[in-house]
Amino acid sequence: MQDLFAEQLEALRAASLDRHLREISSSQGPEIEIAGRRFLNFSSNDYLGLANDFRLRNAAIDAINEFGVGAGASRLISGTQSPHLCLERALAKWKGTDAALCFSSGYAAALGTIPALVTKSNVVLLDKLCHASLIDGTKLSGAILRVFPHNNLRKLESHLQWARHAHPGKRVLIVTESVFSMDGDHAPLRELVKLKKEFDALLMLDEAHAVGVIGPHGRGLAAAEKLKDDVDIHMGTLSKALGASGGYICGSHDLIEWLINRARSFIYSTAPPPAIAAAALAAVNFLSSTEGEKRRLLLLKRIRLMRELLPSLNVGTRDTSSKRPTPNAERSTLKKNPGSAIFPLIVGNEQAALDLATALKSEGFLVPAIRYPTVARGSARLRITITAAHEEDQIRSLCEAIRRLSKIA
């Protein structure tokens, strides 16, 4: 038994694709501790620095004192407690929708929602760079899947024409992200809305990396572009900018009622701990406040600084779906960031990406390498994330180290 996976593991190591856990012996923040050493952390999705915020900690402690640790059962049995309902009401108000439903994770939200929306007789049109949870949810649904190249509106329109011709009267669901997790670029939301209306399709938008960063009070790209009412299914996470844990779906009352009755990852999972729901509620309330908006604007200031310090970011945008770096490219490239906290430093070769991450770590920076299958083969990268908790000097020191250790101008 112990040799069962040895050959496969060796193949991963030979391709520089093996992964290992790292133990962090401190709270999340701009500085963390690993094996007794402090590192500047540029790998976290805690964009607003709320994961260790006193507001969230105090809310969680109060909830534990009142409701205990575990929820005890699934939401439909006896696991729905007051913090869950308070959070969902706050999320719906914050996102400007009729209702909301929370899941144990963003992954669970996708896995439960997509199969509840479509079946084998329906069609899903999915952006090529969508998160694994959206891909897996679509596959689990059994629906007919067509993938369109990243942000390629012409191909999406072609798929929509095909779907309406080949499957008349069937439900068609467009699935995309507002900010893509590995590239940090935006979906062309206004054009997507136009196409979904023209072909009478549904639009599901994952705002995981936009929430807390983009739009008034961090409500996301749909709110920023005043297209909130044109998105049928709003998906998001509580575990990134909101600093807690879990995922959510926002939409109409009928949508949420349907998910309560049909989303298997919701129905058959024990409810999230009430303390986590209470902490997430504190985060939503904070984001809705004047102080929360100031924190978001501070994050945007830090993002602008990063772009100024590495002028390569301000080169023209380019399509990331069809142009892949040469696998053995010696020169790193840093894609333009059009307004998110994600800065992908494209290296290309998997081992070269690991070597650069190791070199940065030796100088006190945690920026892990991202490799296949998270990204396409030959497009290994360092995924740098900026948070509101980072100081200007910390960002400056990172950029200086990147210039020195890579070939970025």
C-alpha cells in the first residue's frame, strides 16, 4: 500500500509539480512566522487585513459564548442559528439582492449551486480561466459544457448561437468570474450582460476576488459597473477580503428557496460554526461603514504603489488565453494589473518559478510559486497579492528584491 502512489509522486517531483504544506505558527497578516522565522507575506487573499481584526475576533468570541462552537446539524435539521440568518440578511442588503444563502466554503457554493441550476439537458458556457470549483460544479451537473477562450466575446457569442440552435428552449448558463484569481484581470461584464440578454441566458458571476476590493463599499464589479440587477446569480466568498470563512450566493427569493431545496452541498453539510457566521457579519458591517470604505481606499492606494514601482505593469494589456509563455523562457514577465490586488509574475518554467520563490524566501518574502494544474503548463508564476495591511516600505522592499532577482525592468 505504501508504494501505491510512489511512482506518481516521483513523476510530480521530476516535473517540479509536487506540493508541500507549510506550517504557519502565527496569525494571518502582512508578517507571518514559519519555522521560527518572520516573513513578509505577499501570498494571502486577506485583502483588507480583516482575518485578525479585533472586530471579527470579538464577534466570534461573543458568538461562542452564546451559541457554542459547533452548529450540531445541517441547516435544514437544527443547524440554522441566529448568526446564520443575520449574516444572510446583511449579505443580501449589502449586495442589493432579495436574499442570500451561505455555504461552508466558496467551493461548496459552486458545487451545490450549478447542479441545482442546470441538468444534462441544459448548456453551460464557461470561461476557460474559471476557478476549479466552477468547473467541477459544471461537470457534476451533467450539463452540456462548452468552454470559451478567456474573455473572448466573439467565441462566447458563437457558443450562444449554437446553443440556441442545437438546444432550443433549454436553459443556458454563462459562468465567469469578475476578477480572475490567477491573472487579476476583469471580465468584460457590460458586454457579457448584453450577450446574455440577447440570447436569453442566465449569468452567474463569481466575485470572490472583487468583493472588498472593487466597487462602492467593496460590493464587487457588478456594483461598480451598475449592473447588479443584470446578474442572475451573485457568488462570493467570506474567506478572502471578508477575513472569515465560507461562501455565499445572492439573488432572488425564488433562487435562494430553490437552492435550499436542491443544493446538495448545502442540504447535506453541517452548518458552519455560528462564530464564523458572526465574524463574517462583523466584516460585512465594517465594509458597509465609512471606516470600511477608508480601508478599501487604502488598499487601492497600496495597489497603485505596486504598479508605480514596477512600471512593467503599465504595458498594454494582452489576451492571456491564447498566448502562453515559452516553457523554458529565461525572461520573466509581469502582466498589467487592471485594478485588483493580484499581480502575477509570469516565469514560465515550473522549476524556474520555484527557484525565484525560493530566492525571495531567502530574503524574507513569502510568495509561493503557482504551477500546473492551477495554471496552464508553461505559465508558472509567482502570484503576488497586496493587502491594505502592508506598509509602503514593505511593498518597496519586495519590488526592489523582484527587480534584483528576476529580469523585470
